[in-house]
Amino acid sequence: MDVECLQCGNCREVCPVFGVLRYEGASTRGRLLQVSPFVGWISTPESIRKNIFQCTRCLACRDVCPVPVDYPRILNMVRENILRSGKGYEKHYRIIQNRIVHRNPYGEKWNLPKVVEGEGKGGIRYFPGCTSVFRMNSVFESTIILLKRMYKKIELISDCCKVTEENESMVTSCAGCYSSFKYKGVDITHTAQIFEERMDEFDIVSFPGTITYHDPCHLGRHANLYDAPREILSQFDFVEMEHYRENSLCCGAGGGVKSAFPELALSMAKRRVKEAKDARAEFIVTPCPFCARNLRDGGGNVLDLSELLVMAMQE
């Protein structure tokens, strides 16, 4: 495999995994050197396999590469080859199986109503995503409260395969789902965008605390959505962390890292939480349930954007 890497090391400086583990093989440059001779087949040594699957796919390396090397494509190809060879990680195979059988990576049964009636006007199709339903249910509940204020009819979608097949316009509160559907050409909107457009419908009063914002990788670097959440947060006591927007630190959960390497994901989360504390923020707000979950595990006082708005509304 021909990898035109200049070995400049720019990627190493921004890699969140290297920021924690501090060895060359855990950086993008190191991974590229490792995968060139193997291309992910059965012969891939265990140490290299581990490095390949410890990438969160945050894309920070892509934005600083002068070539640029198509690292995401290379990584995906190598990972796919390893998984097909039967040499992947058991937890990742379980996620794949759950996705096929249960239509979600957690292996749980969807039990959502088909329609929720609201007090607003018109209708909307809402795909909440699996994490907000099965692991971060307060995000789902808060989003429904806000959508009910805005719409008369809320159609709930619980099958992401069906989403791509039907390709009808919809909204989601999951950054990962937003990025994936957008990549597949689905007419998708993130809840942060519609909340920002219709803030006057929420009767916002105040929120008791200083807030900072964590850019989810899937919403920021993957989808270039930075402004709408900040427009909302500008109405509160809002401060930025040292790394934000395109330079934001990854929370550490993505790319299958939290499932196969939970301690590594936790270390990256703690690093991000420390940055929020250094900015003297009392709360971290993010519009990604998966980020929120990992940052909470890392000791952060974290709110989804929907939770913040519900807490700040006049009762």
C-alpha cells in the first residue's frame, strides 16, 4: 500500500490518543508506518492491531496534514480487513451482531411510540439515536419536551436502516447519526440547528452557572457544524476552552474505542474535563449523547444541549 506520508509529525501533536499514551505507534504517523506492510490481513501482529483500533477517528490529523494523506480511508480499509479475517476485538463483533439483529449496537429492544403529540404546529420526523434512548434517556426526554413546544406531530424513527432506505427529511439529536446520514445523502438536520432557529419559543429565563462547549468530532470536524450551538450558548454565561471548534479535543469515546478500550477512553475524557475546569466552567454542554456519556464518566458535570434548554426554561 502506497502511503505518501511526509513524516512531518503534525498529526502526532493533535492526536488525542497519542496525547494520553505518548508513544509513536499510538499516533497517526505511527499507524501509517505500521499498516503499510500488512494492510490489515491475518498476519498483522497484536501490538499493531491494538494501535489500529485505538484510533477514535476524530479527524484532527486530517486537518493538519500537508499532503493530505487520506488516513480515514486507509484506517477503515485496514480495520475492515482485520475484522473480516476474524482477528478483530470481540466487543466490536458483538456490536456488529447487535446492529444486524436488534437494529442498535446495544442489543436492546426498541420500544418507542410511533407518534408523540405536541402543542406546536406542523410535524417533524425525529430519529433520537440509540445512545439517547438506551443509555442517556434524559437527552431523549428533554428533546421531546422541546419538540412538543415546536410541533403538533412528532413521528419517532427507531430503525436507522429504514432511514437510509426511505431518505425522507428528519432531525436527530445524535452527532454520530447526523454525520453518518449526511455522508449517505440523507436530508438530515441536527436538533441544535432547529433549536437555534426557534429559540424564541422556549421562554428561556436563566441558567445558574458558567458554561463551556465541547465540539463533538462528528458534528464539528466531520460535518462542519460549529456555529448553531454557540449562538444558543451565547445567551448564557459562556466561556470557551483552550481547544475549540476545529481544534477541539476529542472526548475519547468514538471509533469503537470506548467499547474495546474503556480505560483509554476514560483517560481522554478526563483530559477534556480538566480543560473545562481550567476555563473555570461549571458545566460542559455538548449536543452529542455519546460525548456526554464519556465526559460524565470522566468526572465532568455535563449537559446535553437539550437538557440545558429545558433547565433554563420558565416553568
